[in-house]
Amino acid sequence: MNKFKIALVQLNVTDSKTANLDNAEKLVKKAADSGADIVALPEMFICPYNTKRFPEFAEKADGTSVERLSRVASDNGIYFIAGTIPELDESGRIYNTAFIFDSKGEIIGKHRKIHLFDINIKGGISFKESDALSPGKTATVVDTPWGKIGVAICFDIRFAELFRHMSLEGAKTVVVPASFNMTTGPAHWDMTFRMRAVDNQLFMAGCAPARNPDLGYVSWSNSILTDPWGRIVDKLDVDEGLLLHEIDHGYVDDIRTQLPILSGFKEREQYK
Amino acid sequence: MNKFKIALVQLNVTDSKTANLDNAEKLVKKAADSGADIVALPEMFICPYNTKRFPEFAEKADGTSVERLSRVASDNGIYFIAGTIPELDESGRIYNTAFIFDSKGEIIGKHRKIHLFDINIKGGISFKESDALSPGKTATVVDTPWGKIGVAICFDIRFAELFRHMSLEGAKTVVVPASFNMTTGPAHWDMTFRMRAVDNQLFMAGCAPARNPDLGYVSWSNSILTDPWGRIVDKLDVDEGLLLHEIDHGYVDDIRTQLPILSGFKEREQYK
């Protein structure tokens, strides 16, 4: 099975956890009813993107929100990259975590954002995620009936090596819950999704929140799907909505044969 | 000294070695007279880009063409990334090689193309460089009065790791003699130069031959300079000409402070 339908849910995030979960559930059902096999939510869809609010919204992996997200997957019979939430571990550390469910609601993967968003652009945005969060350490690639899917989170995408690692692990699509901002979005969002797809010869899907100028951190939105030749297959604007599109992993195999970058990489010297 | 002027010579390649060298010398002098500190020529500027012709044009590193290129550097008092030529070694192997000279004409580096261009695009281009050429193994970064400069050749640019390696070795600009074609050029040329610059927070300069539809391999041309924020600083069209622009390596330091990707990379885990 090479072909499947992916849905990226560009939802509007508020500061009510319950409202955000209700809205996510409604939109995931809409996606599934439209034929989606795999559904993704945005980064921190459950709370405002604000380091001071993360502790208040954080939950353990066996908390009620994760339990509810599991039920959303099984009720709709979809594979589910459930955006990210602030995850609390045993020792009180908080991570920016994507839980990944199969169509029965079983957790088949969990990605903790590896590269935290610490940035200070002159005349643009300043943000220091490491004030509140701890970094993950490992790449995440899960099995699905349509092939392997990698998962990374927002600023992780800045690091080409992580995407090479996932492609060498067999990923043919990488899903990235993300929320670029009004400085880095126009400069780098489209190009980064296009180029990681070209370099690693896979599909890249970026799922962002809808734009809400009332929040302290304003998302660039523009949820996007790019293909292994670097084309933008589909893209949303700034409003709440669904990006729903078929992906054919057979095209990944075609491109890898025509332009043998990955095999060239495997044979390469270490350049020293 | 952070600021210097770079010139990319987009010259028209013919099948006469002497004519190509004469033309290169004339245009390098023009660039130097216009204030260029560093001048680059395109990939295989000395011969048609054709695997069957490489043996006929190949010369050893102490051959007359390299000697002449050295004199072009010293006569004009410029640092010189002298495009590439087919280089013959002691054992009869041929490489796609860039010789790099300082302003006294001394060879300060030599880059042999690492990733050979073996490609077979459906409905597009087929080419197999490895029919005639052997691959280099090592990355090339040279010292100049304005900071370290990396050198890579055309298909090398497909491999993100090589550019990360050069940036970690201290390169603040990477010069790429190259010749993309009419299939991959429109799809990937601009974006690849922009994204390697963003990922590694350095300037990228791509120097290509002018477009000549009479040759078997038609170059996309479009010589280009991109900056560490991913902007296209300057770009040529398809005719013979000079791209001449100031580069400020101080901007590299600024961007590396504002968006700490390289330090984040150094601290990263291996993702396993």
C-alpha cells in the first residue's frame, strides 16, 4: 500500500484546553469523514505558545488529554500525529511532545522536540523555549500500513542531519507539527519544507495553528505539503481549515532511482 | 578584514581550450579592474561538459593550463577559484578539479569533485560522470585575508553534510563552480543555494557557464550569490557576464548569534 490520504488540521488555538481538545476532535472527525488515513495537528495545539503557560497546561503521558487523543484516533480509525502538548515527566521536567497513535488508539511513538527554540533576531522575534522546556534526544520514525513516517517538531527542521537520519531509517514522509512566526515564516517556511524534501527525497508535511493576532506568539500558519522533487503539493493560508491530500510513496521510490542522492550519501567518505 | 568583493565570471565555453583560457583571462582582468578581491570561474570552463571529451582536455596539476591560471591570479593580484578542469593524476585517473590560488599565484587548495553526477531523470536529463571521472574524497576550505572560504563543485551541493562540514571548519563563504542543466536548474538551483546558506549561516556563490544551446549539455547558467538569511543577493541571467558584489563576513557572525543553529548542532545528540 503506497497511497494514503493525509490531513493537516490547521486549527485555531485558544487559551482553553477543553475548547482546544473539543475543536481538535471535531476537525479530526471531519478529516476522517473526508477519507483521511493519517491526521496531524499543530505544535502546542492545546495551549498558547508561551513558556510561562506551559507548566499550567503540562500533563503526564498517562494524563486525561493523551487518553482523549487516543480515543480520537480509535473512534475515527485513523493514524494520528496528535500535534504537541507540554509533557510532564516523573522528575518534573517538561517536554514539547508529539504523541503518535495507530488506528486502534495505541501509542506507536512519542517525539520530544530535540532542538529547542532559542532565538533572538534583531528587529524581529525573541523567544527562549529552554526557559521552560527540556530537550528530547532521539529521532522518531514509526511504522504505518503505508510505510515509515518520521515526526519532528518545528525548530527541529533547522537541522538537516535529523532529516537525513530519518530518511536513512526509512521514512518516506516526515510530519512536522510546527509554528513558525512572522519573522522566520516569510523568510524560511516554504523553502525549508521544500529543501528537506528534495535533499532526503521524501514528502514533508508541516501542520501549523491558524493565525491569531491576539496571542503573544503569532503563528505564520501556512500548513504545507511538499514532494520529493521540491514542489509545493498543497498549502493553506492563515485561517482554520484542513489540508487534505493523497500521498503516493511510489513516487519516493521513483525519485530515489532517478537521482541517487541517498545511495551516494551512504557511500560517501567523511570529507576529512 | 571582513569585507571583500567577489566576482563570478559566467563565461561562454567553447570547444577550444586556448579560446576558453584567453576568454577567462580577459574577463578575470576585467573583474580585477573593477575591484574584485576574489574571482571564480565556472565548472569545466575549459572544455565541453562531455564525458567523452574529458580525456582529450585533461592535464596534470603541473601542466600548462594550471601554470597559466596561476599567472592570471598573480598578474591581477586576486584570490582565484579557477573553475574546474579535467585533472589527470599519475595513474591515469581523471578528476573534476578546482585549483585555488592566492594573489601571488600559489596553489592554496585543490578540490576534486566528491559526488559525481550520475543521474537519470524520466523525461529529463541522463548523465553519467563516473564513466570518465574518479571522485575526490576530502572537503576543501582555504584561508584568505577575509576569512575561510569553502569550495565544492556542482553535484557536491546535493549533499547537505558536506556544507555542514565546511561551516564547522570555519567557512563563511562557499564558492561552487557548477553547471546545473535545463531539468534540475529550474527545479532546484536557486533554492539549493539559498538553503545551504540558511542552514550553515554563510554566503553561497554559484558560478556557472553562460547558456549555449549548441552544446550537448546546456547549462542553466544563472550564476548566483545568496546570504546567510537565504536572500538572493545578486544573480545573472543566461548571457556571458560578471556578477560583482561585496560580501561582509560580519553579517555571518551576526546571524550566527541571532539564530544559534551551528552551536545547537555542535551540542546535539546523534539522534539514536
